[in-house]
Amino acid sequence: MRSYCAVYVDAGYLLASAATRITGTSLRGGVAIAYPAMIESVIAQAEADSGLPLLRVHWYDSANGHGGTPDSLQETIGMLPRLKLRLGRMSPGGEQKGVDLRIGLDLATHGRNRIADVMYLVSGDDDLTEAVEEAQGHGSQVILLVAPNRHGLAHAVSRNLQRAADGIVVIDPITVDKTVRPRRRQAAASAAQAPSALPVAAKPAASEVLPSPALLAGRRMTIGTAPQPASTMVYSSSTGATPVNHYEISPELDQTIDEVARGVVDTWRETVADADLRQVRADRPYIPQDLDRTLLLDLSSRTGVYEIDERTRHVLRERFWTVLDGKPAHPATN
């Protein structure tokens, strides 16, 4: 029987990481991507690395269409040759569900049936470690094919996953640089017309290996260990309520929060119409879920801290409004 390689792409991870390399923030919609060129480059790298022809690319994402169906962008991606679209669902809270499970089941099943001799997993999610080991147990090699950060190093890959895999290969940074660009208002309109350059996702960049966007999006995070007094009044994007107490944070963390908020706001403002901007301000203090999630992911990546406590979240969300209003930041320390 002929030998093949196969590629398993966690789209949330790849798109978020690629966008972070280009824009510095994980805001989905902050970049436009030439999908055919990107996918062909990934295929070529997998074939060259393995010395085997590709069986197919498995593309995993959350269904963005009505009722769990693919949206027009996902329909276009699904029509690309040698690519199978595998969709999970989006929860009412804006978190993807079922994507990791589909990846894990496919890795285990395809390994058991020896569908491919070499499997390339484009993800950094620790939750896939056991699935990798299951596929290996049936004789398949599983190699991580991971996104590059701004330094060309592996971006956001769990150390447990690295230990389990048979190797780690970084996607050629040129692939990202040539197929991903910042999305601007004019570009957003033209991108919707052209299947070769379509809107997309993002995530933080750092030279240090950090948890994947998919993993972080599904978990709560903590910066700081003990309750502290406070200095800034902030709003919760989930409840709209203000916290009772103020508290202090370090100048370093305060600066990082400011940089994260400015990065997200600046990238987002380049992609939306004035009417959308007015609507977000009108809905204050509620922050749209995609923006709120991006703020948390970017702060986690910048600090290398897995769990962000509620009070730090409040400061981060308050800083979002401060930056959006064009006001100078007031340090949250005394």
C-alpha cells in the first residue's frame, strides 16, 4: 500500500498565530488571508519534510453559519482541493466547542487504521497530547507543524504536546508573511469579494512557548495571587457591574495591560465602519465577545501567565474603554 502524509489543522491556532505575527494581536478579523496559497505552502512543506505525497488536509474550525452550518468563507475553504472541512460549533458565549474533540478522534482513528504514515498536526493545544500518543501507538509518526512567532520560533505550543510528538517543525515564516496581511476598512470589502484573500483570525506572538489560543479561550486565567486593594473603577463585560474594591497592580503589568488594550483597539478600529464603532460605544459597558476574548488571550500571551484573575480582567476592560475614548491611561498603582 502506498505511503502518505496527512495534515491536521487547528484553524483557530493557525489563524490566530499568523495574525499575531503580522499585527501583534489575536483579534480575529484583524487580518486577511490568501487561503489557497497558505494551504498549498503548508502542503509543500509537509511533503518535503516527510518525503511522502499528501493524502489530504483536514481543516478544523467552528461553524460560523446559521444553525451550525459553514459560512461563505468556510464554504470556500472547503472547496479547495485535497482539503476536508471539519466543523465544530460556537457556543452562545462565543467559545468554540467540539473542535479539539474532532481533531483528537481523527488522529486516534486515522492512526489506528494507518491512514497515513506521517501525520502533521498544526496546533499547540495540550488537550491533544493523548490523541497524539494514541496515534503513535498504532505505528504512525505525529509531527507538530507549528506557526512561527515574530522571531521565527514556535508559537504557543504546549510543552506536554512537544514531549509527546515525534518532532516539531516551524511553518516557514515566509508562508505567513506572503499570505497574511493586516485587514483595513477598504481591504475588508474587497476581501469579501475575493476567495484568495479572505478575512480571518489572530493571536499573540512571543519568543517563549505559550499555551495555544484554543486552549486559553476555553479556560479562565490568573495574574496575581492574593486579593489586593485597588485604584481603578472598572466594568465587567459579562455583568455590566462595577467591582466594589479598587486594587494595586505593578507598573510593569499596568504597562503591559495598556499595550495590549492599545494593540487590540488600534487593530479593531482599522477593520470596522464608523457605525460599528458607535454601536460598541452605545452598548458600553458591554465589550463584544470577540474583543473581550482577544484582550484576555493577548494579555495571557504577553505575560506568560495562564490564569488571569477577575480583578486584573476588570483593569484590562477598563483600559479598553480608556483607549477607545482616546484618554490618557491612569496607572492602576499608587
